Amino acid sequence: MNNRLNYNPDVLSCLANLSNDEVLTPPQLANQMLDMLPQELFRSKETKFLDPCTKSGVFLREIAKRLINGLSEEIPDLQDRIDHIMHHQLYGIAITRLTSMMSRRSLYCSKDASGKYSLSQFDEEDGNIRYSEVKHSWQQGKCKYCSASQEVYDRGDDMESHAYEFIHTDNPNTLYNNMTFDVIIGNPPYQLNDGGSGKGISALPLYNKFVEQSQRLNPRFLIMIIPSRWFAGGRGLNDFRERMLNDRRISVLVDYPKSRDCFPGVDIAGGVCYFKWDRDYDGMCDYRSIVKDVVSERRRNLNEFNIFIRDNIGLDIVHKVLSKSTLFYSSLVYSSTPFGLRSFYRGRKEKFEKAVILHSSDGISYIDKSEITRNIELLDTYKVYIGKINPDRGGVNNAADGMMNVTTKVNIIGPNEIITETYLLLNRFENMQDAENCASYFRTRFVRYLISVALSSMNIAKENFKFVPQQDFGKPWTDEELYKKYNLTDDEIAFIESMIRPME
């Protein structure tokens, strides 16, 4: 009974457990991120902090706690200390009017910083947590700052525009009169629906824009928590991935392949990560991967490959594969829409003379040969394909056994059969036996694990086969043969088999 009476949860912890498109940060996580900073920053009355995407105000609140403790000797009077910290050290830019009030309530204990209940009195209601309603800047149907669709987001003032102030300006320095910040820290909005189909499959990433805009302010330290799907690039992320992997100022990178290990109850395909960018650092990165509180650490060069391999054991396996192979499946797998037919394309349900069989997510239908606009020369071959969507949702995977399939069932279709964009065409053959041997290869745990190493989103693309070596398909393949061929240790084999579910 006493335990129940003494239970006093942090309201920001409760809010952070609610699933949201703009995920709130639990206080414990905020403090883990703050722990990466030199702690003397919290003992200086000159240090300035900015959260450019504040939602609950948790970062500013936790920083305030550290400064109140750290400056106790330099500014002995508590109210003088609080006034100095609130007025001269802590700044935020809210992403909505509501989050501006939440953040002020968290930091000042009042949504009105000029009110009598505020911990520190300001002349203006906002205090140092600003919010301004800005508009998208439309150019040819897209916002020039965030690429939002004008068709979707050019709407009335009664609806949220998602035009975030921090990234909708050419010069972020003007937001705070060219103030120099020692630390920029935050958890930015992750993505923006572009009006396409699916739940986030066609969404536009936003977090990269917050990172890049923060770097333009050239703080001493930048710490942000963002989705990990940039590790392998993807829509709107390839340039960002290249810059991040080649930036030797990233001194620490902490990765959660399963987002629930970081944000309880929140599923984010590909997992999440947070990093420390140190303006004055030039060196290797301390990388930590955390799965169910098990930590794997290694000091690494992030740019060893043009994608980032997040699995330290997987990195050793890839090195063994590369030592024995020079040709990889990324050069054989066909790009999306191999026959020019989008995922929504449908044929006729009734078969007709000289009809071509079309396989789509809706089953089998029939089209005329003239409707094929690409690779028509493949029509008379045997084709091996899989589904384009990762069945484990790119790292969300909430299966009870924690194991992954990585790909859907490996299928074979014969002459006069084709597929829509829903599927990924792996290879084509002149006879059925070679096609079956190829399918046996892609059913192995070994191959599906190598695909997973390069996969950090819901979509499987040809680039995800960059570590899958080409083989002779004059014979079928088994895991045992592949483990032996690439000299995998017992521990490496056990690791793969603990990660990848067998496929019938």
C-alpha cells in the first residue's frame, strides 16, 4: 500500500510512452545523451544550450537541473542562479504552439514565462522558448525547405502545417540574433507524409534537415536522436548518409536496432540512434549497439563502406566474404518496376488469347504483351523474385523469438509470367533447374543475414544485396556449404542462426 502511495512518476516519462509521429524523449534517455557531454559545461555560467525542436521540454529541464547544481558555488543565491540559467543559458524552438506551452511548463513551471507562477520572470510570455507560425515556401508544388507536397500541406490555418521554423530559413543564425551555442541537442520530427500510399513507406525524412541546419550554427557539440535508416541511405538520405559517414567529428554513435529498446512501445522501422558531433574532434568513432540491454562496442571508421554496417559481428563476417568474393548480387538484382508496371497496376481477371500472366499483390491477372514497357526480353525466361517489403518491417520485428525472416518467400515464375513493382526481381535463367538452385541460395540463413546487414528500412532494394556474393547455380546451396566456404567460426554461425529464422 505504501509503495502505491509513494509512487510519483515523472509526467514526461508517461508522455514519452505514448506512440506518436513525433516521438517524445523519456527523461532517462535525455540524461544518457547529456552524459556524453563534458560535465564542466554544466559548471560554467557562460555555456549556452539550444533545443531547436523542443516538444516536452525534457532536454531543457534536465539541463537546468544540472546547471542549478553545477553553478551552486559560483552563484550561491538560488533565485539569482535560476534567473541567470533561464535568461542566459537555455533556449528552445518549439515545433507547435502546444509543445511550446508544454516546454515552458516543464522548464519554467508555467506556460506563461511572464506570469506570476513562472520560476523566473520574463517580459514576454514565451521566455526563451519561441514558437512562430511559418509558412511553407512553395516552388513547383514542393516546399523548397522541407520538400512537403503543396497538394497535401497547402491548407487552412486551422490545420497544422508542419512548417518547422528552424528548418524553414536560409540563415538559422538570425533566429537568435547570431548567438553562438555551445550545445545543440534534441529529438527532431522524423518524417512528413507526402500523400503517397502506405504508413510511412513513401514519407519524406525530416530529421536530416534538423541535423544539417544545426551544423550550420557550428556549435561546439551537437547531440541528436534520429532514426537509423540513414545508415543505408534511401529516399532523400543518400547525400546525408555520405556526409555523416565521412564526418570525423562524430565521436560517439549509439544505436538501437530495435526502437522499443530505446522508446518503449514505439515502433520505428530500422531502429534509432543518437550521436555526439564534436566540432573540435577529428578521429574514429566509438560505436555502441544496444539490443535488449546487451551492449556491443567497437571503435570504428564510419566510412569503411558506403553504407554503415551496424552489427559488429556482421562486420567480421562481411570482411570474410569480401576476402573471397569480387562479384556481388547488387549488380544482378533488377531495379524497381522491372517490367515498368507500378504496384497498383492490375490486369484483367479473365484470361484471353496470348495473354501474359501478371503477378501482383492482388493475385494473378492477365495483360497484353504491349503493356510491358521494360525488359521485355525476359518474358521467355524463368525468374526468381521476392517481395519488396521487408517482412520484419526493417528492424521493428516484435516476434516473440526475436528472429527475422528478412525476405518473404522466394518465388519462381516461368515464361510468359511477369511481376509488378510490389516484387523485387533477383535473377533470370534459361531453365528451371538453375532458377531452383538460385532460389535455394536465397533461402539460406547466410544470404538473408547478409541482406539484413545492409538493410535499415522497410523497403528492400538492389543496394541491399551489396554483400551477397554471386555463385555458380549449376548446383543447389545449403547453409553448411556457405559457412564452410567463407570460413565462419562456430560463434559466427551460432550468431546468424540466433538472428535468422529458417525458411521452408
